[in-house]
Amino acid sequence: MTVINDKFTVNTQGSTDIIDITQKVKHAVYSHSIKDAVVHVYVAGSTVSITNIEFEPGLLVDLPEALDKIAPVNADYHHDATWHDGNGYAHVRASIVGNSTMVPLIDGALQLGQWQQIVLIDFDNKARTRAVYVQIVY
């Protein structure tokens, strides 16, 4: 088994900023000319997530609205009482969505659906620079 690690950064605005990182992931993977592998995409941080969606205007509104019903920004969070940073909602949202995704690489192509993109969602209440790790295992 061989493991290749790659990394890139993404600057975000916070506040449920949804950024399509598919091309950056493809660049990280395709630069190695590997035929078959498992690709793990992971973001470091407890207020940020990686997931797959159709990156289109309707879902860019629908997903934050749905998450606001589950973990509203203005609710009372024990985290905020402890740290006084006002981002308890961001921790809850990131925990629900998760911090990674896996995509198979078959015959040199990432197996994403026609309308499926890999996105980073930064839930924090401020702009951040996020580190995204791409690990290729073959």
C-alpha cells in the first residue's frame, strides 16, 4: 500500500461560506497519474466541514437554511457560555456535516456524479484560512 499526502489552503468568509473545492482536489489527485485509489479529503478544524453537494444557487441557499433550523445562530449554546466566542452553532453544524469525504479513483478518474462537487463549508463567525488535506491510498 502506498500513501500520498497533499495539502492546499482555502480562504473563507465564515458564516456558512460554501466553497467548491472540486478542481483543487482534482489537481492534487491528477498530478500523480494514479489509476486506482481511494481519495480521502479532510479539513482540519472544529467549525468547518467537507461534504458533497450539487454546487448550484438553490442548494447554496437551501443547505444553510436547513442547518439554521437544526442549529440556529442565535440559540443559546453551552460552548458560548464557556468560551464567549459566539460560535457554538458552528461547532454543532460542523459536527453534523462532518470533516471529510472519500471518493474512489477508478481508471484515473474521480468517481463523482455528474452534478456532484466536493465543497468546504466554513461555519465559523469570522473569515479563516483552512487547511485541506488530500490523502491518496493505492
